[in-house]
Amino acid sequence: MRLCLVSRTISPFRSLSHRRPYSTPRVAQKPTHATRRPSAEAILPELALKSRPDPYLLLKPQLDHLREKLLKLLGSAHPTLTDIAKYYFLHPSKQLRPLLILLFSRATNGLGTDWDLKKWAAECEGAGGRAEELDRPLSRPDVLNDWNPSMPDHTASFASVFSLIPPCPPKPPQSPPPRRLASESLAVVSQDTDPLPTQTRLAQIVEMIHVASLLHDDVIDGADLRRGAASAPAAFGNKYAILGGDFLLGRASAALSRLGESEVVELIASVINNLVEGEILQMNKVAQQGAALIGASSYVGGDSWNVYLKKTYLKTASLMAKGSRAAVVLGGAREGEVWKEVAYAYGRNVGIAFQVLTHVSMFCPFVVSITEFISCSSSMMS
């Protein structure tokens, strides 16, 4: 499909006043052979010669465990808030962002200079990298007042009187292993490349931020449907949907602080800025397009395409790119190591391609799905 043909027929942005549901509209029934989407091999025959593992099947146990643990992070003392926070997680989704993080974790664990230190932290009690330690607050539970019925041992409420008795000091951790020299990074590669607990938690954090953005977007766009069901604003109202998104961002921020990696905190925190900037850019662009239409002048061209790509990065690709880079950092990659740059570039490109494919598929059903796209690109790099 040529870009010029697309730009003549569709606009990258739609009016925010138009309430467009997110589910696919129903169309007249067509013969099966006319509606079936061709496979990736039919579009790119050279890929049929290579066997491509399904990334979702490869990581199904980890994705199932991730989703199960994620629901326990969303409990609140307010049942309505808990229902809103879990609402979109209970509907089927692609889980593309957690998938990318887990894939990069498996692909790069053992390559970074600090891999031995990260692996030690995930195994040594008191080092802060074990799964049970990531659920433990850094401050006293009765200081946070963050009651979570799913984790009663690590949270507290106002039910008891605040105690001035200092808590027991933590046990001193064992001495960490010596850092590996940068020249030894490629020579010593770990055979156990499963994602670390911190990387799994990162995948959960990224998904929480993504769902929070969906809650806010559905209020801004006035969407009635999401994933084939009633949207959160339609089910709970705009005010509850906004507060539910804020609640998810708060939970994600608290979990992010417990990962113990400043660069990861900086990366993911900047994503929240990007999401807001992208939404503002989209709203301003729509307003400019409306003014151009009133003035009977064309507004389709290279400038619109560049703004579309920038908006797409800010709203979609930023979370994938910086999440992938953060996963590699948690695997022990240090400044100057190429793995971080590769992860960011791949996540950025996949994020932009994902959004472009999503928009094009609204008008042309014969496009490759994003799962086939990731499988194809992985096989071409192998």
C-alpha cells in the first residue's frame, strides 16, 4: 500500500468529539475465502522456509504467572476501586508489552557485565531482588497506610494505633560476587536465562501503566467499548475511570521504586510524561485539522505524517522501547553496552509498526498481525 494513497483517504487523527467504539464494526457476511486474512508466508514467501516459534507459546507459563500475580497487586480497601483497577485485566488482551520485556530478558540475561550481581540479588535473601522481597514495602506498612487485602502481611490500615517502637533491623546481606570485567561479558554467558523476578515485576508495571492510559484515553475519546465489552467509563462513569487510572499509576510507581535501579525508574517515569505529551499533541493536531477544514485548505502531507509518527511514539512506542531497555538494564547491562541500545531501537520500531498496522487494519483487512510481525522479524534476525 502506498503512503500517498493512504493519506488521501484517511486522516491519521479522528475528531475527539466522535464517539467511536474500539470494537470492530460488523459488516455484511462475505465468503470465507474473501474475508480470510493471508498468513505472513503468503505475503512474504521467503519466511515460509524458516520455522518460527510462537512467542506466546514460548512464554505462556511466565505470562500466566505474571497475570495471576498482577491481579494481587491491584487490591484496595475500596471494592469499587478494586473492580475498576482489575476491569481491563479481566478481558483478553495481547499482552504485547510484557511479552517484549520477557523476550528481551531471556535473550540478553547473561550478556551484561553486572549479570552475576543481578542473579545473586535474585537468589540471596536480603539483597532485595527476590520475588517475595519485591512485595515488601520499603517503609513500614503502617506508615504507608496502603491496605491491600491480597497482601495482608505487608500492608496495614488505620485499624490499629500507630506504634513508635522501631522495627527490627534487617539482616545484613551476604557479600555480593565480584563484578565481571567488560571483556568477559561475551565469554561467560549464563545457561539459565529465565527472567529475573525484577524483570517479571517490570513487565507487570509496564502493563499497569498501559492499562492506566487506556482508562484515561477512553474518557478523553468518549469510547463506549473496549475489547468487545463496555468500556470502563461506560461501566463505572468518567470520574471513577479517571481515579482508577490514577490508582494504577500510583501502584505502578510504588512497585517501580522497589526494583532498586535508578535508570529503570527514570526510564519508566519518563514514559508517563510521554503519554501525556502524546495525548496533548493529538488533541492540538485535531484542532488544527478542524480549522484547516473550515478554511477549505488541505492539511495532508509530510508534516502530518511526521506529527503522526511523533504522536505514535509518545503514546505507544515509548512504553515498549523504554520498557525493553529497562529489562536489559535489570539484567545487568551497564552504560556503553550495546544490548540496551538494541532493545530500545527494537521496541521503538515495533511500537510504531504496531500502531500503524492497527490503524491500517481498520480499512484494509489484509495485513499481517503484530504477532506474525514479531515472529517474522525474530526469524529474519536469527
